[in-house]
Amino acid sequence: MEHRFRTSRLTRGNVVFPTEMVVTDRLVTRIKPSLVGRVEESISLRQVSSVTVSHGALFADVTVHSSGGTDPLRSHGLTNAEARRLKHLIEELQSNILTAGVADLSGLRPCPRCAETIKVAARVCKHCGADIPIELTEEAASDAASGAGALAAAAPAARDDEDWTWS
Ligand SMILES: [Zn+2]
């Protein structure tokens, strides 16, 4: 997961090498390209203490403050809408960290028993200890329910046996 926010070339300091703000599920990074390479400064998402946006007529100044003692990341030249989106994104990811322990919720789902957030691939819930039914079981159940006759039901079962023998 990576979100990029590029400043406008129309703004001061961004004409040739526009500054970029990049947000991942771990870091907020300010990338300033230059002739001799590029300068990257990052703040861990968990250490962002606040995001302030100062709106102008068209463009905004964004400051990402750190609680970790590092300098804030300053960006000049995002559009007002992009600046607002950047602030909301960081706040949303931080709230995910508080409630679910991670910023990126895409690999997660609620436990069917206790509704706490667990990984999609989890077989056992880390909160309530429930065994998570694997999807194959559900498929087999619905196949059996929709099966027309005994023959139809027996055929897939025989294939399953063969799989077990050879695997
Ligand atoms: Zn659970």
C-alpha cells in the first residue's frame, strides 16, 4: 500500500523537481528530488503526532509533526484538496493502528466468533482461540447441499480420496 501526493510544479520550490509526500502503512516520507539525487525524510506513522494544513487560495502548506524528536516534514504546493486527503489518510491509518494494531486493514477480517480483527490467513483466532473454518469446508458443505443424486455426491468424494493418496 502506497499513496503518493505530488506537489504542483506551479509552486515555489517545485518548478523543476516537485516534492512528493508518500504514505505507506508504516511511514510518511517527504521526497525532494534534485540534480544530485534525492533527499528522503521519513516519520514513522506511529510517531506522527499531528498533521496541520494551512490552506491558501489554491495550494496548501502541510506539516507532519513527529513525537519522536525528529524534525517535522513540511510540504508546500499540494492542492487544497490533496492536502486534505493526505491529512485524512494519515489520520485514518493512525486510527487503524489504535483499533486494530496495524495501519493496513486489507489483509484482515473480523473473527466469525468474537468479531475481533484477525489476519485473513489465520487458522486460529488470537483473541478468542477459536479455530477458524477454512473455506474448503464451506465449499464442500454447499456442494453436498446442492448435489442432485448419490452418484453426483460420490464422484467428488472419490476424487478427494485420490488427491489424498497422491499428495
Ligand atoms: Zn475470535
